[in-house]
Amino acid sequence: MLLPKFNFYEPKTQGEALSIMNEYGLKAKLIAGGTDLLANMKRKLLSPDALVGISEIEEFKNLEISDKTIKIGSCFTVSAIAESAVIEKKISALAVGARALGTPLIRNLATIGGNLGSARPAADIPPSLIAYNAKAVLKSVSGERTVLLDKFFKGPGFTEIQPNEILTEIIIDIPDGYYGAGYINLGIRKAQDCNIVNVASFVSLDEPNGVINSARIVMGCVGPTHLRANAAENILIGNKPSEKLFQEAAKIAESECKPIDDFRASAVYKKAMIRVLTKRTLDIAVKEASLK
Amino acid sequence: MKQIINLTINDKKYEVAVDANLTLLDLLRYQLGLTGAKKGCELGDCGACAVIMDGKPVNSCLVLAVQANGKNITTIEGVEDENGLHPLQKAFVEKGAIQCGFCTSGMILSGKTLLDKKPNPTETEIKSAISGNLCRCTGYQKIIEAVQSVSCEG
């Protein structure tokens, strides 16, 4: 399988990368891990005039941790996320998602920015990040803007990123107090598999064993982009976690998702599994929150 | 237009001129004659093309040769030393973990990376470490036993 011909640029700095993207726009594609892009180019689905390699630019590879925020550079690899002790401690659901992605060989190449930029509705990284209310930083020669990941995805393969922009980092504000999140992906196999459905849930409590003061439930593979279960979230807020409450929320989430029948599973099955995974991820989230 | 890249493969330094659309796998196999890394699916599914790049096993079919500039690569050809085969290579032979042999180099490189990091892995850890390497002969049990046998000796 041959790759189509292209020019390869390897900018040394962020500024250089931004000016190349400004010049080429739609004719160029950024490449970091390349696990998605090169496979699509070999399948002749894409044939950009230029590839711009950004995986060696130091500022894109940083993991910056402070008391209040975690900043992950867009070229930080998925295996590095899976192995990071701080990510495991502060935002464990992201580490769970990272460990579920592809295979060890893929995870060593694949990057967080690539997983977001490729915008697959079944991707393993976005649900947890949306559940943590993460933001993406998009830069261009004319400036930078920050987009909430919840508003970032526009459809399969489409995002908020403009042709002259680069996704440079992901920012997660560490929530105050007692919070937790769970992520579960369901597939036929444990590795190298496309998810049938995946769910990430986040809750924060006003005190250990207290009432829920914020909740986010993110459902994957059941719409053109990841969907929020808004009504399910609303019934959680102001209530104490309980078996009955979570079953109720899971039922509502089931009614909020819009899966299609495909060769992976029927829509009916996917809906039922959204219910099961919503309940289970809420259980994980509350357990983690009460331990904080 | 060809680009000049410098990389280290099995402790030997190379300077080669490559096309931008050449993969690391094709560079190894067709320009450098290192055919230990196999060409399977070419899409990152099978792991037959695995090589160790800067200490981590990766699918060389999904790395551009130009992206391997400055990297340190180990292929299956670089696993044995002056004393002969690596203990894991010997174990694969002794335990019958090689059938057709097409997945073997990738399996050994994934297994070796795990053993270098964790000399006594659990069965689950072994299974997870080789989860990106497919064996179409389905000889997984013997492969897992081969990795286990080295960890017990170690």
C-alpha cells in the first residue's frame, strides 16, 4: 500500500508551524502520531499536498501540572497519559480511556491531539475529557482561542479547528473538593477494537456522602458526535447518590441517546448498554468522589 | 524530493536519502535490507511490522521514514548479541511459540519491551503487552508461555 506523494515539513518551533499552516491551510495536514492519518492516506481517503510534522516540537509535548490545572500538550502520547501517575490520581477516567485505546503499539505513537482532531464518534479519549469539562487551545498566526471540548466536535471527522489553526494543548481545571469520574468502553475485544458504546460520567459532591452539586454524563457512539445526557444530569443535581437515583438517571440517559443500527450492534442494544454503562460509571464516579 | 535523515538502527548509524512518503517499514525492508520487520496489514492492525523506537514498540508501517530522523531503532535483527540469541528468542524456539513465523519478530519485540520494564510480568500483563500483535496461526498460548518462561528464569 503506497502513500500518495506529499511534501514534508518539520517546523522546529510553534511559530514556524503556525506560519506553514497559515500558508497551506486546507492543502496541508498536521501529523504527530500518524496512526489515523497515514492509514487514511494509504486507503486513498486523503491526499494532502503537504504534511507538517509537529511531534518533535517541545512545547507541544509538555505536561504541565499545577494545583489548579493540568495542561496536556497536543502531542503528548496516549501511552504517556496511560502511565502518568498524576493523571491517574487527579483525572483517572482519562487514564482509563487512554489504556482502552488501540493497542500498545498504537498508543506509543498516537497523541491526545490526534485523537481529538480525528473526531471519531467512538474515540476513547474525548468522553472523559468532556466529562472533566476540558478545553482545547487553538492557535493561529493571528492569535489564540479556547474552546470547550463539549462544543469542539461538529460531526464525524469535523471539529472547531480552522484550516490555519493548530490544536496546541488541552486544559483541564482540577475541580474543587469531592469529585470523581468513571469511564467504561464496551467492545467485542479488549484491544484493537472500535467501541460499540462508551460512557464517561463525572460527579462532584458538596461533602463526602453529601449531595451532588455538579454532574456530566457523556455518551459515545450514539450520535454523530459525543452526546451529553442533559436531562439525566439534571435529576442528579441536588440529590444524594443512591442506587435508585442512578438507575433513574441511567434510564433517562438511555432515552437521550440516538444510536443507529450497524454491523457492530443494533440501536436497541446500544441504548440498553448506554443505560448499563451510565449506571456503572456513575457508581465509579461517586466511589472516587467519596474517597477524596 | 528526497530528504537526508540520520538514524541509529541496531546500534549502527545510518545516513540515508528518503522520499517523504516512504514508511520506516519500507526503509528498513527495501533500502536497508532489514527484512525482519514484516509487512502485514500495513494499517497498524497486525503488529507484524513492530520495531522498538526510542525504547517503545511501534508499528513501523505508520511511521514515516522522515519522522524517524534522529531516532534510535531496534529491529529483530538487533536483539541477539555476541553470545547468540536473546533468551526470549531461545524460549520461542524451545516452547514451540513459532509456527509460520510471520508474527514472531513483532511478538518478541513486544515481549522483550515488557520484560525489560517488568522482569516478572503476570499473564494478564503479557497478554496486554502483545495485544497489538496478531498471530494468524492462533498460537497465542505458546507465545505467552515462552514469555513466562523467560520471566521465571530471570
